[in-house]
Amino acid sequence: MAIRLEPRGEVSQGMIYGSPLVAVAATLVSGLVLFAILGVSPLDALFTFFISPVSSLDGWTELFVKATPLVLIAVGLSFGFQANVWNIGAEGQLTIGALAGGGLALLFFEAESVLLLPAMMIAGILGGMAWAAIPAFLKTKYNTNEILTSLMLVYVGLLVLSWLIHGPWKSPDGMNFPESRLFHDQATLPVFVSETRLHIGWLIALAVVLTSWIVMARHIIGFQVKVIGMAPMAARFAGFNENKVIWIALMISGGLAGFAGMIEVSGPIGKIQPMISPGYGFTAIIVAFLGRLHPVGVLFAGMLMALTYLGGDAAQIELNLPNAVTGVFQGMLLFYLLASDVLVKYQIRLGPSAPIVFKAGPSK
Amino acid sequence: MIEPRLELTGITKQYPGVLANNNVNLKIMPGEIHALLGENGAGKSTLVKFIYGVQKADSGQIRWEGKHQEVSSPNVARKLGIGMVFQHFSLFDAMTVEENISVGIVPELAKGDLANRITEISRQYGLPLDPQRYVHTLSVGERQRIEVVRCLLQSPRLLIMDEPTSVLTPQEVRELFKTLRSLSEEGVSILYISHKLQEIIDLCHNATIMRMGEVVATCKPENETPRSMAEMMMGANLIAPERPDRRMPGPVRLTVNSLSVVSSNQHGVDLKDINFDVHAGEVLGVAGIAGNGQRELMDALSGEVPVDAEECVIIDDHKVGRSGPTDRRNAGMGFVPEERLGHGAVPEMSLWENAFLSGAQSMSLLDKGFIRTRESADYASNIVREFNVKTPGVENAANSLSGGNLQKFIFGREILQGPGVIVVLQPTWGVDAGSAAAIRQALIDLAGTGAAVLVISQDLEELFEVSDRIAVICEGVVSSPRAVSDITVDEIGLLMAGISEPSSSAREATYGH
């Protein structure tokens, strides 16, 4: 007897989009069990985790602040993932983007120009692109695996950050803390809901969602990305240049990750510090899949993931639970999503393994 | 009274959405060679799966030599004495013939002096085979012999052959038939699955004809013609392609000049100094056994693998050897690759998106980088209408179409772009006979409008039907094309087997130059 997976004859379209909901439901149920084991009232805990963070205007604006980098990065990653370009290094591209954008703010520290902020945005995008260009070059030229190269560059990027703020960029009046100076107002993203931290980065993220929706649905670049992902041979048949699409995918995802990094340092953080992102670059991978690689899906998935960050904070403060709860919830969500995706496409059968006509035995 | 070796009664199998077998009856007597005939999707393979124990029927009975029998697995089938030679071989390239045979049979048989028994059987049945040769050094025909010998070692009483001749030269087919006849004389029953009608007439005693999951007729092939059997198989009167009287061909539209390509795939075939012309209004056929460079030739002509020099491929004065598919399309070339799903079309995408896939440039479906969706849908609807593609609408995904309908769609897509040159590989592979006839007619008609048509195919009947001239590709070398009226099947067979042209027919049959 063995457990085996058999492909289902007909895959229901509804279930493909339903599986994220199933995953969320399963995560909630597991959360109940988890909280019970930890000795807190499960319903109270779920309320603290998922409802209380968004029970005020302030809570919603914080949610959008957290969702901004996630959505930006995940929209970019979705491009690549649809073309089978697996950029796992968004965290590194975010870091370099933050350094490029923030570095400009430090370089023109005294400047009083309205051009500084746009220039920082461009620098952030270019920084992320430059970091993503390394895996793109290695993949198109030497066929290296971009999963490995982009991931390894994350750690290089974090070391560059660490070196800069322990050395050249350390604030002169920061009492030797490894931090840069606080950015001036000209280098800080304007807040558009007063009394909150909600900055215009959220509006930009919404615009990016809309634009990439149009590009994916109607533009030749989106079409090429999809064809290369679904049927590489058909892409060759159509005359699409695979290397070009690899470059485009990595430039879009790297650029948006770098942009997200710049937005973080110029928005909520306001300076360059040792930890710019609580793993947005990695969490965005979950966001991309949870959102079915569709920009609008990514928008909602990004908000849900942002909620797990806020919920984790709330659980620490109110329930005295460790911060790891956030990671556990994110992990469970991805696990259940992958599981339900498999079960949408396959069914589990118990019984002898499928008949094999010739059993390959050891040759003598 | 002699009991039938195998008798199936009332076999029924329902798959989701398809009744694959509906109350099928089949009877095979000892020593009988019985043909199972039908188009793709008629239910032949499903039926065979029950006999060989790979799958279970929903209802119905299997009787083996007069006794009711459950065939629950291939092991049971083999113990009963049922052997099967599959269309796709299961052989390990890096092992010898003997090793391959020993892993595929019951351990008791693999013991002892296997090599001698292999030699003995191969001599007895005229299947020359050296047990110590490595499989990767063998031709496809020789590989098939391994599978046959593996079955014969187990002294089968029923041998199932699934489309055995699709990979063989005409000469190899004759050898195989000799073997099958001698087996039949010894009392071995043979179930012969094919859609090649002439072979069935030559070989089989009886035929069961299936259509859409049901047995529609049984007949004695010797009393039938290929045409009458094809009509039973299709359930309609077969229309042979009409071709206009042989015209004087026009100017050269496609030139292939000293084309040599080193294959990038380690199992690929290198192309060696290929030269030919295709004229306006002409269909040139390229025959050959699978795996002799057809794919590589297709890639080099379509531009998916550009070649070293511009002059190697010339389309109407445009030298395009180093250009990719887009430039070649712009020069007026259309092409249809072998694989429908995943190469000629994106399976999960809608028909209109697939129409856009190759028609973007020539049908002006692109506006400043944006897809003109309405025009693309109109274009797709045109294809559906003019090529009689059965589909609920152009929003449907390519993989929802049957093989024949999708192939008609792909041909329609290329032909409606009005190509000056079209190159097609295996145009009717796995396509139902009705669609195949429509596709062949469309190719002949396209040539009639002054296009140059190049058909690369393993199906000789097809090539004789559509071609004006025929060349043969063997191990990456293309023989000089000869007029169809001037070459025989036997000559083509020798060329396919790599035996160089007999001197008596070395003259070139080319038109006008």
C-alpha cells in the first residue's frame, strides 16, 4: 500500500482561485489549535491577532504602510515567476535600493530641493536593478541558477549595509550607534493622512498594481512573459527572445524591490539603520503566490500578510507571545496554500502504486 | 470446437466526460492476426489497457481460452501469456541488449544462459540482434526487436503490437511481418493495432473497427480496400485530396544552401550539407524515419535555431540564415512545428491569444506594444470559420480542442497569413483522418496559390498524396529531390535506411533547371 497522487481529469477554475481562501481558513483553524496549546484563549488570541490591529483608522493606515513594500515587491516578483524566473533575492535588492536612495539623501543632506525625493526614487529603483542585474547577467550568459545567485546576493547586500552604517555613513552625532543621520524633510516621503504614518508610497503601490495589471493583460511584454512561463517552446516558435524576457523580469522585480527599500528608509524609518526590512523581500514571495501572481490578488494578499506583521506585534504586546508567531502564521499560510494547490490538481489515492510495466531491477 | 484465445464481451469504460469504450466485443482465435483499427481517440488504447491489465473496465467480461479471467495487473497478463510491444520503448540506452531484456522479464527467466536464448530466438524468428550491443548504438528498428524478443522469451500466446511500424522503413516492416506470420503459424495470436490500412490488408486475417468508443464493424481485410476500411473507420465517405493537374512550377521561393548544423542536443542529429530548392506552386516532401534530423532541419528553417551563414536559407531573395523566426515571418515564411501543444500553441491560452502568437506582425495585431484584442479575436474567428474548427468559441483554451481541430486551427493561422513559403513537420501526426484530409488539401491548395510548400513527414502515404517531389532525410543528409512519378516506395525505403541511391536512378528529377 502506498499513498499516491493522481492528476484530476478536470481542474476546476473556481478552485484555483478558491485555494487561497481554503489556505487562509486552514491557517486560522491551526492558529486556534496553536494558541490553545500555548495556553491562551484561542478566540481572544485570534481577535488580538487579526481583528484588533484593524479596528481603528490608525490600524488601517499602519496596515497600508506595511503592505506597501510587500505589494510593490510581490508585483515585481509575479512578473518573473510567471516567466519561470525565480528571483528569490528581493530582500537584497530592497537593501541596495534603500542604500542607493538613502545614500542620495545623505549625500545631499543640506539640499533644499524638491527634486531630491524623485532623484532618490530613481536611485532606489536603479539600485535594485543593479543588484538584480548580476543574476540576470549570470543566467543569460552562463546559465547559472538565479535562485542561488539572487539568494546569495541577499547576504552580500546586508553586509554592504552593515559596513556602510558602521563606517562611512555612521551618524556623526549618533553616539556611535550604527545608524545614519535622520533624513531631512526634503528627503522624506510626504504623509497623506495627517496624524498617521501613511505616506504616498501606498498610492504609488496602487498605481503600480494597476499598471502591471494592464501590462500583464494587454501588453506584448506581459504576453511574452506568460508564454515563456507556460510553453517555452511556443515562445521560441513565436520568436520571443528568452534572454530579453529574463532581463525584463529581473529588472522589473529588482527595480520594484529597490523602490520598496527606498520607500522604507524615506518613509516610516527616515534613516538608514541595521535592519531596514523585517524580511519583506522573502515574505513577498508568499504574497506573490497567495495572490495567484495576479496584481490584484497580490494587493489583497499583501494586505493579509501585512496583517500578520501587525498581529504579531499585537500578540507580543497583549498576549505576551513571542514574535515568532508572525513567522509561524506566514509559514502555515504558505504550507496550506501549496497543499491546497496540489489537491486542486491531484487527488490522493490509497493503494498499490500505479502499474509499472517493466520494473527496472539491478543490472548484474 | 476451438475456444477463442481471448474473448471480450460488453466492455464499457466511462472516463470523466468521455465514454471511452461502450459495450465492446472482441474475439481472437489461436493463431489469428487480428487488427484493431480506428482513428485516434476511438478507444483502441483504452481497450488494450484492459487486456494487458493496466486498467480496469467498469463492466464487461474477459475470457481467456474459454475461462473467465480477471486481468488485474500486467503481471497477471504476462503469466497468462500475454505480451505487449508498446509504441514507446522502455529501454535503457546505457545498457546492453541482454541487460535490458533481463530487467524487463520475470526473474526466473532472466537466470541462466540468457544471451544464448536471445540469440536463439532472434535467429528462429529472423530478428537479428547481438545481446552484447549497447542500446544507444542501435537503430529504432533494432530497438523494437529488443522489445519483440523480450516478449517472445516469455513464450506468449497473445502478442499485442501497438502501432509497431510507425518507426520502421518499408523494408523493416516487411521483415517484421515475416516474423509475425511465422508466429501466427505456430499458433500465437496477434492483436495488431494500427491505422495504416494497407498494412492491415497485407497482414491481418480479421479486423475490428472502432469509432468513438464503439465497435462499428468487423471485416476480413483481404476483401476490403484501404478506402472502404477508411470509410468504416471514419463513418463518412472519404474524400481523397484533389489536386490540380501538374503545373509548371514557378520561380524558386525557398533555397537551402550548404546547410550544416551541429546539434546542440547530445542525442540530436547533425545536419550535413543540405541543399534543395522549393519552387512556387510546388509541394516538396521530405521523408525519413523519426530521429534522422527532421527536428533539426525544422529548427534551422524556422529560425528557432539560427544557422551560421545568411546564405544558408533564402526566402524570396531575403537571406535569413542568421535571423530568428520573427524576421523569417516578415520575409513571408510560415511554419507548423510537430508538437501542437506547447510548441505550435500555448495549451492554457485561448484561441485568440494563440492566433496572436504567430500572427502579431503579419496581421497587424499589435499597436504600440499593446495587443489589439478585438482584431485578434476576429482573426481567430476567421480561422475557426474557414478551417471548420470545432470549438464553442475563440475564448476557449487551445488544450480544450481535439488534436485534429487544434491542428486545423494552427494550419489555418499560418495559411491565412498568406505565407510565400510554408514549412511543416509531421502535419497530420495523431490527427483524425477527417482533419488530416482537410489539412493535406489545404497544403495542396496553398501551393496552388503560388506558395512553396515543404512537408517533412514520416508518413509515406501522406507524402505521396501531397508532394510533387520527394527527398529523403537520413542521418542529417537530405537526398536530391525526385519527382513523385519517378520514384518508388522501395527506392525511398532504401534511402530511408541510409543505403545510397542505386546508380540507375541517380539522375536528378528537377524541374526546368
